[in-house]
Amino acid sequence: MTQMLTEELPFAAWMAGVQAEVEDALSDYLPPAHLVPHKLHEAMRYTVLGGGKRVRPLLVYASGALFGADPQALARAASALEMIHAYSLVHDDMPCMDDDELRRGKPTVHVAYDEATALLVGDALQAQAFQVLSGTDTLPPVRLIGMLRLLAEAAGSSGMCGGQAIDLDSVGLALSLEQLERMHQLKTGALLRASVLLGALCGKELNDAELESLKAYSKAVGLAFQVVDDVLDATADSATLGKTAGKDAADNKPTYVSILGLEESKALAQKLRRDAHDALAPFGEQALRLRELADLIVQRKA
């Protein structure tokens, strides 16, 4: 993949190359199914491998390309983030949370296996993520410790889990646009921000100006991702999405569409796309992949 980071490839080819490399890395970093406990390891591989858009790993690699990142560190950071993301989906789909039966076009883990296994899959994937990232031996130890802390903060109560808690408490409530944005900055945005920053840190320690530009970019794409998710939930079918369509409205959850309406939500997504591009201006053409990913996030159909 080193050449993938430097050669002038068309975006689709670059993206396919990253996705294939991350799939191989995830397969290597997950416990083999033949190891005890067999069922748990099989279920972990079931939920992580062979599906998903790999948006977080793509952001890791795109940000890493900007700073000449170390390939081994990129593979580990991308895999760790995808494991955290996968664990969140497993728990999110369980009956005590969103109670969904379809994810990435196949039965959710608690349906394919059972609820207890799904709970353990999420727990084990979270631990595995930190094991994988901590195994990076090509970066300065002090920087690696900071990266581990960044991942922990993004996944915990001040990040993804905190946003999920607010989401659960908001069912049936009329949130303001500011409250909705805050919830999604945590629930969705925190891991996307970590993806951008961890990818960059695989290359170098960031100065203040670089850090602020990447934070502004990741804030814009994080919110755009959720806005587009809300639009797709209201307009696409389950076969296209690979998950149950219309679930937010059925569960009476506040969304950008329920607050702003469909057309204003689409307009907001385009504004956030422009904000993401503007944030990358200091990096010039070297930030091409990050700009292309902002376009992908806003223009995606599933």
C-alpha cells in the first residue's frame, strides 16, 4: 500500500486498494475462528469482515497520505478504529438499544447468534482494538500513548458512548438543532475525528495549525455523514441501505430531517461539504484524498 499512498491513482482505485488492504489487516488482527472460544471468535469475524464502507479506515489512510505516514501504523490504526465502529454497531442493534435485525445486508449478530454472544462480541472487539493499536512499534512511544488516549476518548463517555446515551434519552423529545448537532458530534463525529487525527499522527506530530485544520475538516465531515444518514433513512429502502430503512421515524427519534425538513437537510450537507474543503485549503493539492472523501460522504447513496 505504500505505493497506493503516493501514486496518482483514480479515487475509485485508491479507495478499493485501501479497502482491500484493511480487509486483509482486519483478518490478520482478529483472532482465528479455530481458537477457543470458537463461537465468540467466529462471531467477531462475522461482524467485522466482508462488509461496510470502511469510511473510518479510508479517512485514516487519506490523512496519513498527507503526512507520509508509516504503512504498518496506518494498518493498525485503521483496523483499531473499524473494530471500535463494528462493536458499536453490534451493541446498537441489540434489543435493549435500537433492536434491529439487519446490518450490512445480513442478520445482526444477536439474530445470527444470540444476545449474550452479541454483547461479548462488542466487548471483545473494543479490547481487541486497543491491543492492535498498542502493537504499533514504528512510532515514538510517547506519540503512541497519545494516540491510544485519543482513541479511548473518542470511544468513551466523552465521545461515541456519550452521544449514544444522549440519543437514547432523546427518543420522543423535540431537540433544538444545536442539541442535535452536539449529540452527533459525539455519537458519530468523535470516531471520524479520531480517524483523521490518528492517520495524521501515523506520519508526524502535528503543529497547532495542522491540528486545527484537521479538526475543522473532521467536524464538517462528521456532521455531514450524519445529515446524509438521516436523509437516506428517510428516502432509501432497506435493500439499498443494508439496514432497516425508516427506523428513526418509526422510533420517534429526532433527526436533521425531522427538524429541518428534507430539502434543508440536503442543503446543509452541501454546506458542510464546502466547509470541509475550506478547512483543507492550507494543505493544497496534497489533501486531495481527504477532499474526495468529503465528496463521497455527502454524495453517497447508501
